[in-house]
Amino acid sequence: MTDALLPPPSAILEAALYAGDLDAAEGFYGGLLGLERIVRVGQRHVFYRVGAGVLLIFNPEATGKPPANPDLPVPPHGARGPGHFCFAVAGPALDGWRARLEAAGVGIEADFRWPNGARSIYFRDPAGNSVEMAEPRLWAR
């Protein structure tokens, strides 16, 4: 297949956030948000199923090291500072999510409607990452 015939990627398969405290991340994403945990490997990472995709939570100290397993030669990687991730949430459920987050002591940083009418709420995970829940129509064509 020539470069001109290559189709663009069709979806995001996985996205990553970084957190130094995986226990706190697991309590937040698996406990409070109720995501299905796929795997946790010590203090290196914990992965969650999110619909058809996967949210990877890496400890940046561990992923910055060269791979120890030659059968899985994933290059060192990582980010410093807060990142961002957005979950698709049906509009009617956003009020329930806001209430659940606030009841757990999670502050809501913003709750507004975009110019196209889609609503988003923003909050922080224990590592300081910016997490958003938005109506899927935010990015509708």
C-alpha cells in the first residue's frame, strides 16, 4: 500500500495519564468512577477499560526507565505535570456525576455549555490531572 492510499487512524485505542501514587489513582478511577480494571503491575501502571478504549495510568518514575522485559520492548516514556482526559457521558447523567464527585470531596472546577450546546464538567484526579466529563455531541460532526 502506498502512502497516498493509507487511511488515517480510525479511533483512539488508548490514552495515558501519569500519577506517582497508583493507590490513589486506583481508588479514584476504579473506586469513585467505577472503571473496570484490566491489570495493575506493582507501582508501574494500572489500566482501565473505558468503552472500546483503554485508559492507561502510568507512574512516570517507573515508565521513564528502560524496559526490563525483552519480550515487551516498550520504549521509556512519561510526562511531568498534569495532563487531561475527557470521558464521554450522556447529558442526563452529568448532574448525577457532579453530585457523586462533590459528595466524595472532589471539587468541580467548571461546569458549562460549549457554543454548540454540549455540556462539560471539569475536576482533578488525585495526581492533579484535569479530568472532564462531556456530552459526546461536543465533537459531533
